[in-house]
Amino acid sequence: MKDARLSNWQWISLVVLRMLIGWHFLYEGVAKLLKGNWSAYGFLMESKWIFADLFQWMAQNSTVLSVVNTLNMWGLVLIGLGLILGIFTRIAAGAGVVLILLYYVCNPPFVGLFYSIPTEGSYLFVNKNIVELAALLVLMAIPSEQFAGMDRILYKFLKES
Amino acid sequence: MDEKDKKESSESPSNKKIDRRDFLQGLAGVPVLGALAVAAWKQEAYRRAIRSQRAAGSAAPEKEDDLHVALLGVGAQGDVLLNSMLKIPGLRFQAVCDIWSNYNLKRAGNLLRKYGHEVNTYEDYRAMLDREKGLDAVVIATPDFWHAEHTIACLQAGLNVYCEKEMSNTLEDARRMALAAGESGKLLQIGHQRRSNPRYIFSHDVLLKELKLLGRMVTAYGQWNRSAAPDLGWPKRYEIPLATLRKYGYESMHQFCNWRWYKNLGGGPIVDLGSHQIDIFSWFLGVNPKSVMASGGTDYYDKSTHEWYDTVMAIYEYETAEGTVRAHYKTQTTNGSLGYFEQFMGDEGTLVISESANVGSVYREKTKAPMWDRWVRKGYLSEPKLMEMTSEVDMGDALDVRETISPDEHKLTLQFYDAYHKPHLENFFNAVRGREKLNCPAELGYESAVAVLKVNKAVEAKRTLFFDPQEFLV
Ligand SMILES: NC(=O)c1ccc[n+]([C@@H]2O[C@H](COP(=O)([O-])OP(=O)(O)OC[C@H]3O[C@@H](n4cnc5c(N)ncnc54)[C@H](O)[C@@H]3O)[C@@H](O)[C@H]2O)c1
């Protein structure tokens, strides 16, 4: 934290960013859980690009699919909790990066790839997923949880004991 | 972190002891989490409310002039009809009958109760007719070979009957049904639902009869292409005991689920699918066919479980007031490309129509037809989509100048996006109330069955079979 002499304003804006992303993850997970019969099937089957075979294999194998579904829903929830509360924040942010990267390479907005599930905007290479991913990288780089987050307490607690 | 840093940045957790500030800032996420919990909770409550509102209590309180309805046969099609009927006001469901008592019957009963209809369920239709009093109408969607027995018994019990097509798998039975309707004085509507489809009615009444848009009709074509599919299966837990199956004329669960493919039970794809479209030939051409020849066979599936032909091509001849019309019908069950539609061609235009809501166009034959601008202005047809060379494709030398330019496509402006079977059911119930005439009464259903069932005969005979005009009369 040598050079992390940030002003309050800078810290707060990072914490806000973290909580917004956390909120997004958490509610995505909770909504899927509440829905009861949510499945990644459609999303995976739409997969284009070089990993398409792999993703479609996941969708078509019912055991694999149910594991993917569970991991995704609970992954979203746990990452969301971590980011909002600022606990195990770097792990949560890192996991978030991995998850988003998977979404991205499953259905990347590359030149010449078109999807039948309509997107709510128009994207080329950059979509909102990749922006969120970059924001998570920022959060991994600058430990906003040491300003506000349970890691701050944890950190001190570990130091004390 | 060195000492100096720690002092300067009091915001970072640099002090040695956990203090008040650490606590406040450490727990900053908690209220945010709380807010999300409250919001998510509220959102979920709304979602539940909307869902239960949709599910329950949609049945309006019983009214004096509600029609009391029973369902007989609630498989795939029975379910479609049931869902369409739930959108028609003024119906009160009273009873459901189906021999698959722990599966289809249960599902239909539960669905209706969820919508606020207190229905009794029966396995045996005779028990239903014995016990249920005050029924006005019954909707029958059992396999074809049961239609006659069910329909006749219901008519004789004083009910008006909506019976799915095909009227029956044999003409003798279809005739008995029509006669029973006549004798009982009750209504019998056959489920050729295109007869009530507003787009078909418009095409027939306005485009063909009033505007004579196609000129002299010479040919017709119809097809139903279906992708290859495995035989229908069933959940093993809900298997019907063999003794029960036998009682109702089935040799096995496989046969019970795939009855369409078996002789004596159904009529195969030509009867299942073709009957809808061959019915349109007769309707739109205004006459019954004069002859039919056909080729067909079980070319793809296992012959022992697909007694009826998976592929059939038939050619009909019609003698209309304006001259001969030849119609080709094709059904195949191995490739679903291009789907299903009917097409009529005259010297001035072509009509392509399908039950599928987005297929419906007329093409103007430029060499002969007058301009259709008037009909576009009147709103009958859309502005033409020009089929002439577009600038996008530079055909250059590739275009052969002798090639005629394809005609302009006009879409039908009349749209119909409701449940496909709803208008036909509405027509039936309005007829029961004395407000409308049936669009497909028994006599019409019979004519249609005469025309369609002969295809299978023509396949066997391997020659042209002729219709005696008397044949179409009950
Ligand atoms: N108009 C259309 O577009 C359309 C579409 C599909 C089917 N259909 C017609 O609907 C009818 C039913 O077809 P389906 O696809 O629903 O078949 P299905 O096999 O899915 O359903 C038939 C139902 O009838 C029940 N049943 C069988 N024998 C019975 C008996 N003796 N008494 C009481 N119930 C009995 C079965 O248990 C089953 O639930 C057929 O005549 C078919 O031609 C019409």
C-alpha cells in the first residue's frame, strides 16, 4: 500500500464501484435461485467461436449442466456477497473475473458472430461484461476493502492476534 | 507500510487496534446488503402475486348463461384446446374424462381447478355421461378411432359436440357420426380449425371470391414437412396397466402413445396433417375433388411400428366452374425445412397461406394482372416488396435477359396472432348459443374425410381413383 495514498473521495468512489458490481452479481445469483428452474442451457447452446463445442457439450450432458448451473448460481451469490461486504474481496473479485471471462468467450461479440438471443445493445469486441471485468481488475489492483469492508477488520484482527 | 504512511492515511486500517472507525467502515457493506435483501424480497413478492393472479381465480363467477362444458381426451391436442378455451369467456368446465387417469387426466383436472373450475374427473366416458347433469357441450380430442363412439354417445346424451379432426379413421364411422348429429338435433363441429381462422376466411371471401385476385386458378400445392423425430415416449412411473390398455383397444404403451401410425387407430401423416390442408383445397376451389392418385410408403421409419406411410405425395383433380385445377399435396416426416403452407396459382396471381401466423402473401403475375394499388390503398394488401433486381446484388452479366422477373410480393395485412384453435372453438360455442352457424359442421367434415381417406386407398391401388359426387353426401 505504499503508494496508495488516496483521498477519501478516491477511496469512496472505489468502494461504491465495488458495491455496485457486488449488487449486480448477488442479484443475478439470487434471481436465478428464486426462479427455481433456471438453466444455462440456452446460453451455452448459443455459444459461438472456438469453445462452442465445449460449451455445447456442457449443455447437452445433463449431469455437467446441473453442476454448471449450481456453480454459476452460487458463484454469483458468493462473489456478490464478497464484493458488497468487502470480505475476501480479492478472491471474490478474481473469481468474478474468471466467471465473466467464461461468459465472454462463450458468446463473444466478435466480428461476424451473430446471436439469436437479442442483446439489449450493440456491441463489437467490447460489451458490458468486459467493462465489468475491467472494473474488477481495478478492484483487485487497489484494495478498497482496506478502506471500507470487513477485510479491514479481519486484517487488523489477524495482525493483533 | 511504513510509519509515516500510516499516520498520513488515517482512512486505511493502519492503526494497530481495531477501533470504532474500523468497525463503521468495515461494516459499510451491511446496510447495502440489507437494502438489496429488501428490494429482492419486494420484487419476488410482486412476481409471485402476478403469477398467482394469472393462475388462480381467472374463472369469472358463474353466470346464468355460462355454457357447461366437458372435455373428453386431454392429451397433446386436448391440452391445446383446453388452454384456448380458458381464454374464452362464458365457459364453465364441469368434467374431464381420459383413460390416462394418473397422468393426463390428473394434469388437466389440476389445471382447471387452479383456474377456479370445480371439475369431476372420469376414466370412463359412460360414467361421465351418466353422472354429469346439465352439460351443454363436450370437446372431444381422443385418438381418431374413438371419435365415432364418443361423439355418438355424447350427441345421444343431448350434448353439442366439438370433435377433433380427423372425423374418423373410417368413412362408415364418420357417416354414423353425421347421421347421429342429424337425429339428435345437436351440433357437431369438426376440428378443421382453419375454417374459422380470420386470415383464411379473408383470403377465401375477399381475395379469391370478391377480388378474384388470382384470375383463373389452374394449380394448387400444399405441403407439411416435419423433421425426423423419435417415437413418442412416456414416463415409466405413469405406465397404464396392460389390461386397461387392452380394454380401450391398445396393444401396448408404445401403440397407445403413437396411435397415429397404426392402421385401425389413425391414418398416418397424410390424415393427421394433410387433412387440414386438403380441406383447404376443396374450400378455396369451391368443389370436391374428381380424382386422386398417390404414391406413398414407410421409407424411413421402422415398418412394424409405422404401419402408415411416413411419406406421401398425392395429386388431385378438381373440376371447377372455370375449368380443371390440379393440386399436389406432399407430406413427409424426415425434414422440416420450409414447413407447412398451401399455395394457389392462377394466371393473375399466387396465394401462399399457412396457419403459421407469418406466412401469408399474394404475388402479382405482372404479365396479365391489373395493378393492385387499389387493394393496397384499401388496406387489403401491403405495399409490394419489389422482387426486381436490387442494387445490393449486382448480377451483371449473370442475368439472363430472357428470364422473367419474379412477381412482387404483397403481404396480407390481416394479422392473427391469437391461439390458432380459439376462433373455431368460439364459433362452436357461439353456435351453441344460437348466434352463429358452424364453420365446419358434420357434413363438411365428412366431405373432407372422403377426400383425404382416399389417398391411402390410392397408394394401395397404385392407380387413379375417382370420386362419385354421391360419395360426398352423407
Ligand atoms: N386440429 C389440430 O390441429 C390437431 C392437432 C393435433 C391433434 N389433433 C387431433 O386431436 C386428437 C387427439 O390427438 P393428440 O395428439 O392429442 O393425441 P394424444 O395421444 O396426445 O392424446 C389422446 C388422449 O386421449 C386419451 N384417450 C385415448 N383413448 C381414450 C378413450 N377411449 N377414452 C378417453 N380418453 C382416451 C389418451 O389418454 C390421451 O390423453 C386426434 O384426433 C388428432 O387427430 C388435432
